Amino acid sequence: MISSVAQRCFLFSISLIVSGAVVAADNAQEWLMKINRAARNQDYEGVFVYQHDTQLEAMHIFHKMENGLAKERLISLNGSPREIIREGGEVRCYWPDMKSVIVEYRKTDNKNFPAILPERLSDLNKHYILQLGGVERVANRMAQLVLIKPDDDYRYGYHLWAEKETGLLLKADLVDSKGNVLEQFMFTQINLAAKISANDMQPGVAGQGMIWYREDSSAKNKNTSVAAQPAWTATRVPTGFKLSMRMTRRMPTRTQPVEHLVYTDGLATVSVFIEKQEKNVKLFMLGPSRMGAVHALGVRVDDYQITTVGEVPAETIALIGGSVALAQ
């Protein structure tokens, strides 16, 4: 049960990201900044769909800024019932059919639609080409198209449609190097004048009678400087990817602490989880796997399970995940 709950919430949380003449990249950069501000500061309520492979998920979202703190509630409208509550760095994932609640603390710059862009955008043009496309209609609103094109095959590109007035992201396509759409987020309904009440932000699922799996809250303070002497490292990474974070976490469904490494080029992010294996405990995952645009690789190094996962091409995961080793 614990393994099943952990895997479903882990994969779901990871999963939770042309037309017109091309003009100057500086204008595209300004639009990306506008998209960022709107996603984090705008109050809104809406329904969006997430499509990958042959799967289609619909989510109802409430987003509110209160005293400088972002609060968010997501309710699934199809498939397995679930709710996600985000408040600052705390994420609560409710799974009624499993009678489980998983509580985690996030320190990384997470990408959750419509806030899929990193806060820092200044380095994007080092490995991506930024362009403006045309104006199209999305969710019955006029939207500006912004293109983010990678300069190699180790990262994906984005087609982004931002609401003309506010800049809120209404639609996002993740595309491969050939322009094929790998996954898509799109609002079908959006209310930018929504008055979000405190009651709107409360979970509709009662937590009583459910099993709560909590990540050790002290993990929030266990970040290790990337300049510190590392225990584990990836010896091969694509150009532009750097180690941005190293932390030790006590995952809510694990008894052993997990070392978490984050590699990023400023937009694409790859996480590496290193866990000491207990005797008679089955490995979480071995070999490659995929869910939508998210690729993962599980390998065993001595008595450790190494899991590498990210919304990047399989070649990137194989390169990074296959090179993780103890530092010499």
C-alpha cells in the first residue's frame, strides 16, 4: 500500500507543463516575465485540462495570494479522486480511494501550471531561442503566443499562450525537437475576477480516518550548499545543466533518509534521488519508465537505489542517471 501511494503521488506531483511573424527576442523575454508575475500574483479560479499520451485529466483550480503567500487548491474532475492543497512550501495530497494523505515540503522552484516558468529567466537565452508568435483565442480570451526553442536535443521546448491583458498563462504545449506536442495544459474556463473565499481553499475531503504520511518537517532546513563536499554526484550532464540544490529528505513513505540532487539549465529540471536499500525491501523502480513527457530511470549502485526523473528527453535522463556515483 505504501509503495503504491508513494509512486502515484510522486509521479502525479512531478507531472503537476504556431502562427504569426517572429519578432525580437527581447519582447518575448518581457512576455515571459509578465507570465511569471501573473501566475504568482493573480487571483483566479478555473478549470484546465492536462493531456499526455492518450490520457486526459481535468482539474478545478483555485489560486489566491494572501499576505504575500501563494495558496492553491486543485480538485480532480475525472479519474481517481484526489485533491492537492499548496500553501507556501507545504503540499498536501489527498487520495480518498486509498484513504491516504501525503504531506511534503518543497524547496525547489516547482513548475505547476500555470506557474511553469522558473522565477529567474535571465539565463534562458543561453540554451533556448525566445520568439513571439501571433495572437490566438484560448478559453474565449485573446492570447499572445510565446515560443521557447531549445538549441539541442537534451531539452524540450514550449509553446505558451498568455492572456493579453493580465499575462496569465492559458495554454502550454511541451514539444520535442521536431515540434511534436508531448503534453498540453489548457484552461477551458477561467475567471480572473474571482473572489476566492477561505472556504474555497479548504479541502473537500475529510482527513479524519485517513492515514497521514508526513515528510519530516525538519527536512525544510536540511539543504546542503552545493559547494559542500558531495557524497554523490552525476559525472556527466548536458551542457548548461548545473547542480542547483542538494538536500537530505525524509520522504513520507520511506524509513530511510533520501538524498535529493537537482540539476537544471534554468528551465528544464532533473531530480536524482539516492536511497539506501533495506534488506528484504523491493527496489522502488529499475530500468527506464515514462509518464507523458516525464522520463525516469532506476538503477542500483552497490546497496543504493538511484532514481533519476525529469520532464526532459530520455537521452538526458540516461546520461545523468547513468553517471551517478560516489564522489572520489
